[in-house]
Amino acid sequence: MTAPVPATGELAGDAAVPAEDAGMDSPRSPLLAGFAGSMFMLVGSLGVGWLAPVSELRRMPLFIWMRAEALGVALSIILLAVGGMLLVRAWLRLGQKVRVWGPAARRVTLAAVVAWGLPMMFSIPLFSRDVYAYIGQGRLMLEGFNPYENGISALSNYFQLGADKMWTEAPVPYGQLFLWIEQFVVWVTNVQPEASVMLFRLVALVGVVLCIVYVPRLAELHGVNPHRALWLTAANPLFLTNFIASVHNDALMIGLALAGLYYCATRRVVVGIVLVTLSIAVKPITIIFLPFIGLMWAGKEAGWLRKFWFWGLTAALSLGMLVLMALVNGFGFGWINGLSAPGSLAIWYAPVGLIGMVVGSLARAFGLGYDVFSGLVFTAGKVLALGIIAWQIFRGDHDRLMRRLTLALAAVVVLAPIIQAWYVVWLIPLFAVTGIRNDWQVKTLYFVVSFFMIYAISDQLEVFPYLQTEDLGFALALARVAAALTGLLFGLYLIFWDPRTRTLFRKTGEPVVERPVI
């Protein structure tokens, strides 16, 4: 653990700061702008947020007007797009208000999380309808089905639940803990969709709180400014929209994982392994953390024999917990088969996805199989990701263990044929606590946040069942183009024309010395 070092400047770097220096210009303007943006999204969600077909809200006059009338749908799209991009601007401007990243910056960041996140707690689910799949999976549990073997189509009237059709036959890719949470929520609410969404939001809020608590603690362990790390993570629009507005269980997953990493890094390894295992029992991707935890436990001077011993001990403790949970729920490890079930095959903005699509299209032009050749590219991406994970496990400085873990998880995300916005949110807190320098690194984050906000605004709109037109596909395309253009124009304004924010994407920041990371 390194000693605190002062940091100053508009977007100062990763050093700790004196507690007595307030170091902030008035944050009132960005706080209010972000709250307005979140409220716009709340109102817009009434028209284009995802509702279960069985929802009673569909019968309310306001919802009918905003969902069935062209004017209402157009207003909802504009409010959603402008609101989302206002949040991006407010987050950037909040960072610019900080002269010294001290306790005042922490207080303002927490105020922003509350002010910007509170309206999202009451919005109709945005950008994803996975929460309705959670409800269906909870019903499967209540009705005695094995969710690892049955999709929600095993339920009567399953289409009334509002889940994406990809879940009709797909087995559940989640761990045992989240299955119990799903079952409990559906049991308590008697499958009432709005009440279930609210309870799942409270579960996600637990993950958000865990991130708020443990991101600064992990950052301090790495000699990284905890207040800046908190701003980069918790006030981030991608973090708030994906974990609160979209109600993703990834919030609980990453919150438990960060808490576990903190306790492992502070030599309370058994507690840490328990928490990381609970994270795995929400969503198993964090199983990648276990080899790095074994290395932390083994210690800096450990030889290979000691490393293998602690790898085995870490695996035994975690696997033992997972086996015990599997025996209790009686469903075993069926989530292994479900890991690749949901989601599209590839997407154009994922590097491996784009290359696979191009190679597959070229193969088809020559009379060869699209799926065969695109599949080879996707498989190559997975093999490369596995190679990078292995390299990070077996090679590298012990003092950079957390960074190595972050790079291993980043390889899984970047080299997949599809990259979802919430996959990116897994990485933001890990990079933040190990140091995002105030140069090309933070600028890359600004661009990534802007891109995924614009993409989410245009990609996930529930409008096509309601517009009264002969060509519903055209209506949906028109709505998405309108949303995309609104978000894109706002994003271009932030990058090129806004006199306040354009410097963030262009100006070279103050040099920041890389801090040691563990």
C-alpha cells in the first residue's frame, strides 16, 4: 500500500489528496442537469420502456397515449435520448468541477448517484428486458421445473411475462444464489410484474451499494485516488443505467466480487473467497477471479509448489460451497450448459464479431458456409482469450495481480463475438481501482461511455407492438433511427462543439505517474 500523494488539476490523476482541501467548484449545475436527464428517461420509459403484456399499466390512459399514439411515442423517444446524453454530459461536467479529488468530491459523487439513480428506480425497465426473464425463471422454480433444463416456454401463458423470445427454450445461465433470489421475489409478489421489477431493483441496489463501499477501499490499496475511482465508477451513466434502469443482476455479481477481492487483498482470504463464490453463484463469469485470489493468498515470494497448493485450496473452498448449494437446490451445475444460451451470435461493433461476419460473408460469396467460417473466427477469439487469461495467471508481477485479473476479464469481454453494455460495466470498476490515467486511457472511457449510451438509446425500444401501421418493421426502424440520430447528434455536440466538454476529448491531460498495483 502506497502513501497518499496530493493531486490537483481539473481532472487530476490517481493520487490521494489532503482531507482538509475541499477542492471543488460549485457542482450544482451538473447535479441538476443529471437529475433532469434521469427524469427525462423516467418519463420517456413510460412510452418506450419494456412492459410485461400482462401489466395493468397498459390500461392506464397516460400509458396508452404514450405507447399507442405517434406523438406520444415520438415524445418518449426524444426524452429518452436527450435524457441519456444529458446524463453523460452531467457526469463529464461533474468531473471538471473537481480541482482536488478530496472528501468533497466523494460527497458530491454520492449526491450525484442518489440524484441521478433515484428516478431510475421508478422507471419502466430500459435497454433490456432480462428482468422479465428473471420473473419467468422464478416461476419455473415455484412450479417445480428445473430451470437448467427448461426454458420459460414450459410455463403456461409464458408469453405474457414479457421476456425476450430467446428465453423461451434457453436454460438459465445463472448460479444457484440468483435462482433462489428469483424464486423468492416471484413468491413474495405472486408474479405481479411491477412489484417483481421493484424487488429485483432493490437486489441490484445492494450490488450498487457494495460497489460504492468497496471501490474506494480497493483504490486506496493500489495507491489510486479513491474519490476519483468512485466518480469514474458509481456516477458513470453506463453504471447507473445498466444496474438500475435495466435491472441487471450483474450489479450484485460485481458488487460481491469487489467486496471479496478487497478482503482477499487485506489477508481475510476465506471471507473473500466466500463473497466471490456468492458472486459466481449469481453469474459464473467471476470464476475467472479464483486463480488470482489463489496467487494473493500464496504471497509475493511464493514458489510454484506453494502457488499450486493455494490454487487448489482456493478451488476446493469455492467449489465446496458451490457443490453444497447445488445439493440444496437439487439442480446441480446446469448453469454450465446455459452459459452460451442467451444473446445474439455476433454484433458489428465487437471486433471479433465484425471480423467473423466479414469472413462468413466472403465465404458465402464463394459458395462456402457462412456459419462454418464465421464460427472459426469466433472460436479463434475464444482461444486467444483463454491464452491471455493463462498468460495473466502464470506470468507477471505479483504487485500487479489485480491489474492482471482486470486484463484477463477484459480479454473475455473484448474477444467475444458480442459485447453488451453491461459487460463493459464489469470492467470499469476494476480498471478504476487499478488506475485509469488522465490521458488516452480516460479519454477512451469517455468515448466508450458515449458510444454505448447512444447505442442503447437506439437499440432497445419497445414501440413496434403499439404503433398503428401496416408495416411494423418500418415503424420500429424509424423509431430507432430517430433515437439514434438524437443521441448521435448530442454525442457529436459533446465531442466537437460543446465549449465545456470538447476539451475532455481533445486536450492532453496532466501527466500522471502510474501507481503500483496489486
